[in-house]
Amino acid sequence: MEYTQIASLALKLKENIGKVIVGKDEVIELLLYYVFPRQNVNELAHALINRFGSIDGVLNASYDDLFSVMGVGHSVARSLNAFGRAVKA
């Protein structure tokens, strides 16, 4: 996923997150789905929330911290880290 796609998704999510009530794990699942289309990412989303405590915690985590979570590879760490930077922009 390119940075521009991540930035676009971040903007859409920022605009719509207050309109739909979802769990924090579901938000992370949505983001992970763009890295792993058509795969079950529920367990990984829960692992990330458990490790970092919140959506902000996941999105503010460093690449190395994300990569240290079991099941997170380079593409997930890179994408979540880029998404976190895009949300701040």
C-alpha cells in the first residue's frame, strides 16, 4: 500500500470514525485488512491492542515496537507506522 493510499484512508477514517460506533480492535482490523486482503486479521488486531492499549497506542508505536509483536512482519509494521504518521498530518 502506497503512502498516498494510506493518507487517503486515514482521512476517511478520521472523517467517519465518530459516525459509526466500532470497537478499537475493529479499527485496527480494518487497517490490517488493507495489508492482508481477504484474510482473518482479528487475532493480530487484538494482539496489537493488548500490547499498545489503544488505537492511538498502535498508531504511535515505532516500527521496531510494532515489529516486535508476534505476527507482525515488515509490511504490517511499515503500513501501520505510515498510517500513524498520515493521521497526524
